[in-house]
Amino acid sequence: MSALVTKSQTHRALNQLTALIVGAKFARETKSYENDPRERLNHCYKAIMKEQEEALGDHRRMGQVSRKADAMRSLITLARLAEEVEWE
């Protein structure tokens, strides 16, 4: 492992975590944003909000979707941080 983290390593990590959180379906639907993790995260977050609307009334599913949305907000924060880094 190199001493410094690269931009591509950061994008890869964000993409892997996104796929893990949202699942294969959303990951495939947003594959075109692979080089723009923040945009990918935004699209996935919108899909999760739609999923949350569909889960109304199902308390177990609402809890799952709520945790997924929380995790996505955290990833969006990390993606914003990655954009602020001056990459070498």
C-alpha cells in the first residue's frame, strides 16, 4: 500500500461502499457515474428516498431504509471531503 492515498483509490473506496450500502440494483443503475462518486451518491440517495416513501407503514423496512439513508449521508460527506483535497 502506498504512503499517500490517491484520488482513484478514494473513488474506488466510495464506489465500493456505495454498492455495499445500496445493493447491486442501484449500483448497476448508477454505474455511469463511477468516475463521479458524489453524483453517484446523490442519485442513489434519491432512489433511497423513493424507497423510503414506498416503505411507509412497514416499520421493519422503514428502519432498514432509514439506516441506509444515514449511511449514504455519511458517504456524501466523505465524497465532499474528497473533492476538497488537492490531489498530487
